Amino acid sequence: MSEIDDTIHTHAAAQLGLLTRGDVRGRGGTDEYIRTRLANRHWRELHPGVYLTGSASPSWLQRALAACLACGANSVLSHRAAAALHWLDGSNEGVVELTSVQTKCPRPRGTVLHRTLRWDPVDRTVKRLVPVTAVNRTLIDYGAVVPPILVERAVEDAFRRGLTSEGALRRRLAQVGGSGCRGSGVLRRVLDLRPEGRPARSGFEVMLLDVIREYALPMPVRNYPVEVDGIIVAEIDLAYPDRLGALEAMGAKWHSTARQRRRDEERKAMLRALGWTVEEFEWDEVVHRPQDAAARIDAFLCASAVV
């Protein structure tokens, strides 16, 4: 391997195996050098002037960075792609979506490109070597392209993981979310409708809460701590403390193993011994038969007395 080869491939290794024409020429390579690598299938061209070293198919992460490199220095991953890059609940690595602050720039094939004049350097960060909108800006933009329930799941996940806070998110929303800012209205409604209590612990919990909201039932308190002699002995997903009612979202992630099920039974027995009524909700009922879930909650509220 020549010194030029070594220098170029060291640079490629630092950006997910990707190179631009400028990267190559800035390290002593020529257009002929590039053509030779492409002809020998040592590299492949993902976009004009953007190359992937090696012979393997590009991963989603590589496609995301390649699109940013092709679009120009003033572009970042955004919207659905940014949510996926931040690993926000409910998102997936599918579409490659970008935002550019340039009025004119290449539109990489196979991508969704947004252009904006509402930009501040605070909205940009780098995650997994890819330039991307910061979490607060991601959550604002996300509301423009997905249903509110996915925005809510992403917001609760971001709060739960400490990626941002409600105060910080509202401040950024006030700064950039004026008239004409797509997604700001959806996010504002999501924040305004948040119940009391700490952030939701799962996306399924958010979905159960959405059923309660959709059927105009009283809002519960989220992640309510149950204390005995000043010691917290349990935390209820969604609680009606004045009626000693506990609604539990039984998602597979936290309630599927034998140990988890045994722990659930012990916890349920303890809550019932303390006078609580525990209503459990499975995925199928909440997602496919929300009217049944709502009817059960309503029946409990009608039958229970305020304590």
C-alpha cells in the first residue's frame, strides 16, 4: 500500500469508510486514482463525488452520512432519520431525511430533503459520526412528518433518558416554533397534554395513555410512587390515587420472562393488600381494541369511590 493509499484510507476509517472527491484530492489522490478504485470495485460511488470504500453494501448509517456529504457542509440528518439516529422510541432506520440551510444544494437520490432559514448552530450536533439535528430540534421537526402518538413516545423517551427536559424543549420551541414552523403545533399540543408524574417508562405506556385521552376519560398520574411508612414499595404506570386505581401497561419488554411475571404477581398482590385495584392491559387490547380498554377503565372509575 502506498503512502497516499494509507493516508486516504485512514481518513475514510474516521468517517464510516466514506470519502468525498475533495477528501481524496486533498490527500494527494487524483481523478484517475478515483476512477481506478471504482473500476477495480475497491470503491463504489453512492452519490456524485461520494465514495464508499470496500465491497460490502452500505449500512443505513453509511447511507445517512453519505447523503450529508453529498448535500454539502450545511446539511444535517433530520426529522425521521434524526429520531432514528438518536434512538428515540418508535423511530426506525428507514428513510434518510436531511435538512439544509442552503437555498440551493444537491438533492441526493433516495433521500428526503428539507430546506430551512430557521437555523441556529445550537440545532446541530454530531452523533455516531453523522451531523444531525440536536434532540430539541429533532422533536420539533418530527411533528411535521409523523403522527402525534409517535411524537409523544419520542418526547417521553428523550425525557426519560435525560436527553433533554420539558423546560429546555419548551424554550427551544418558543425560539423557533413560531408561525410557519412545521411540527411546532404538534409538539406544543403533546407537551400541553402531558399528565402529571415522571416521564413514561415505555412507548406502550404512552399508547395506553393515548386511549384514555381519546375516549375523554379522566387523566391519571403517571409513575405514581406507593409508599408504606415513608418507603416507596412500588411505582404504578398510570394511577388514580384518589380511587386507589392502578393501570398497568403489560408490554413484552418488561413483562415477558418467568422472573418478570413472578415479580409482577408479587407486586400486584402487594398493591391489592394495600387496597389498590389493579387493571392490566395487553398490547392487543390497547392497539386493536382500544374501545374495550377504555370501557374497562370507565367501568372501574364508575364503580370506585373516592377515598
